[in-house]
Amino acid sequence: MTIKYLGSKRRLVPTLVAMAGSAGASSALDLFSGTSRVARAMKAAGLLVTAVDSATYAKVLADTYVATDAAELERAELERAIGELNGLEGRVGYVTEVFSEQARYFHPDNGRRIDAIRDAIEERWAASPLHPLLLASLLEAADRVDSTTGLQMAYLKSWAPRALRPLELRVPELLAGPGRALLGDATTLVATLGAVDVAYLDPPYNQHRYFGNYHVWETLVRWDAPEHYGVACKRVDCRDEANASPFNKRRQMPLALAEVIASVRAGLLLVSYNDESWLGVGDLVAMCEAAGRSCAAVIGIERPRYVGARIGIHNPKGVKVGRVSHVRNTELVVVSGERSEVAEAVAAGLAAAARSGLAAFELDAGSSAPERRRA
């Protein structure tokens, strides 16, 4: 289970796992892990995975789904904790006041439940190995009853049907085996990480910071009752330049990505990008080749745009304004490494995409725009 997330690679996961498998990989790095969907899938495939992200909520998810070894955990204890939390009576706190009354992310009944459960997690399990697992369970439960389109830059004018359902925690579906979760910036951590068989990079694509897009999750994990601003009740530190990333700045992003690509130590490197973003296929391939990789190829996968784009733009009165230019885009995966490994990875990736029902094709790696080379 995981949360709704802009740029989620849910449908791309089988393709990425197949490419890692084609290389015979036993270790992997997910350098912008987000919800840990890709890292978790690679762990499920038997790889030793390191997940890295700068968001606190992402670290909690990686601690749960990557770093926790289900074989070393007392499941009955986790089930008892989840049962206790589900049995708590709600009480008014920060979430109710800010995210249910001043804003409308959660129905007040669920806001009160979130407040009571979050306080109890901190009071009873702060020093326990269960702490991140219970937080992950709460994040996922809150996500199932939120009233947004998936981003926390706004909320729906009227309650979403799911927002009226009672919040319920579930036991996370954990995997056996070791893993590692790190909190930090990719540009500074990458040089400190060891070599892996396959590395996956999924950097931000535009000026919107995930820190602000998912500020509710950040607050729910930190539990620091921050001052807030605006209709969306964002944390004031969303404005703090210390939380800015070079990946969200058009002029800084190309150099930051090139430096990360050059610093990654991996036999096979997979870089996700998007055809609506700041760099073209040729730019991405050039970065990989400049890092000394002998061969680069590109897979394109057509996908629906995120739900907010498909719904369209509405004014404060709820009236639709403007027109949506397009509802599909192309997800790009640049594959680089030794020539034979790249060829095998591309073939495995295309085959996996086809089995998943995706419209996947290889692109001209020398082009500055995504041009289909072979269907």
C-alpha cells in the first residue's frame, strides 16, 4: 500500500524491475524514493535496496517498506498496536483545527481521529521499532479519506465521497530481508553511497516542490504544529529557501542532475523523466555519456496526465476556466551502462511494459525531442 503521489511510478514498476533483473542485479539504489514504490518492488524482487529522499514522510515510508525486515519483527505486537490505535476516541488537536476547520483536507470526524492516533503514537511508541510503521499506517489511512485530487496545494470544494468514510489503520504489508533508508539531499549524499548493480533516479521535473505539494504529510510525521499560511494552510517553512532544491529551479536543475549522474556508482543506471519537463532526450543522454557510460538508450511510455490536469482548472467559485491542452504525456526512461547490458535491459523493459498493457517504444537517443524509433 502507498499514498497518492504526483509522479508515482506505479505502472512503470514492472518495467523497472524487469530491467534490473535483466542485469542480474543484487543491489539497488533509489535516489529520489518518494513513496518507496520502486524501492519496495526491487526489494520484493530480492535486491538489497537503499532508498534516499529529503522528505521526512518519505523516510518513514522507506523505513517501513525498505529498511524493516518482516522476519525480524514481532507481527503480533504490530497488530496489537494497530488495534489499540483504531480503538481510540477522537479529540480536537492541530489536524482538526487546521486541516479540518480552517482548511478541508479531512472531515472533522477523521481529523479528530488523526489527532488522537498521532498523539498516542508519540506518547507510547516514540522509541519503539514500531514507530515508523505506525506512522506509515496512519499516513496511508489518512490518504484513503482525504478530500483532494492527490496534491495538497488545494482541496475539493465539497467533500469527496471517501472523506466521509471512517479512518481505519491497517497493518502494513512488510517484506522480509534487509534494506536501508536515508534522509537527505541527493546532491550531497550520492558521493557517500557505495557501488550498486542498478541505480534509479526519478528527480523532480519542475518548479513545484514536493515539500509543499505534500506539506500535510510532512506535518503529520514531524508533529511540530507549524505556523501556516494561505488557503491551503501550508507550513511557513515551505517558503524557506533552506528547503529549496536545485531540481526545482530551471537554471540549476541541469547541472545538479548532471553532477548526480556523474557521481552515481552503478553498473546500470535508469533515469526517469517526462516529456513536459525542462530537459530533452538528447540532454539526458548527453549527461549519461559525459559521465563515461558507454551506451545509452531511451524507452518512452505513454501515460495519462495526473488527475488534476484531466479535471482542468477552476476559479475560486468552482467554475471551470480555460481548456486542458492534452491529457496524456510520455514518461522517459534513459538506460545507460555497458552496451550489452543496456540492450538486454531495453528488451526486458519493453517486454514487461507490453505485458502490463502499456504503450511503450524505444526512442531515438540522439534526438532533442522524444521521437519514436521503433514501435
